[in-house]
Amino acid sequence: MQTQQTPNRAAAHALEADPRGFTPSSARFLPKEAIAACASFRDAVCLAWEHRALRGMTQRTLAEKLEIKGSHMSNMLNREPVDRHGKPRQDLPARYIAEFEREVGNRALSQWLARMAMLTLMEEVITSQRGL
């Protein structure tokens, strides 16, 4: 009789079995200047991809690992937010962030999100201080 693993247990097992030795704690942090230069989430995704640990990994391989269609992955990794027909390109969905970072081997997306959250909090603090 086979037992089904819970998603968290399966994810933990997948991390242990990763032949490259990547774990959440082994993912690199990129320089804060590089993160600060990102004007959008798309820029952060592209930065993470450009600094991937396995330089030989193709977009197709990444798409397969994330179980995303190759054409969608190509759109997500394109720096231009709009295609030649004026249609907005798809962004990397939030549910893929952790796995994307594990596959590329860096924390650029988490760093960018944390930076944006901190900036938002600072704006709120400044706004509330003006109202005093």
C-alpha cells in the first residue's frame, strides 16, 4: 500500500533529493544595488534568471521544472512588459516564486518583494507623521 505525501512533506523530500545540493538556505542573495535597480517585478524575475546558478539551464528546462508551458515561461522572462501587438505579457505567478528561486539558485524575487514592502511601510510612516 502506497501512502500519499502531504505537499509540505513532498517539498521537503524534493529539497533533500536535489542532486545539485540547492536548499532554501543555499540560494544566493544578489547585491542590493542590483535589486534597487529593478523598477518592476518583471525586472526582478529577469535579474534572477540572468544570475542563475546553472548557466547552462535553458528557459525550456526551467519551464519543465516549474511545470509551466514553454511559451508562458518565455513571456515571463521577457524584459518587455508588452508584446509587439500591444498585449501585456504574463508575469510569473506568486505560487511559483519559491520554486523559481530554488531552480535559479538566488533570492532576487524575495529580495525585491521585501524591498518593495519596506518602501511601502516607510511611505505609510511618513504619511502618518505628516498627519500629526
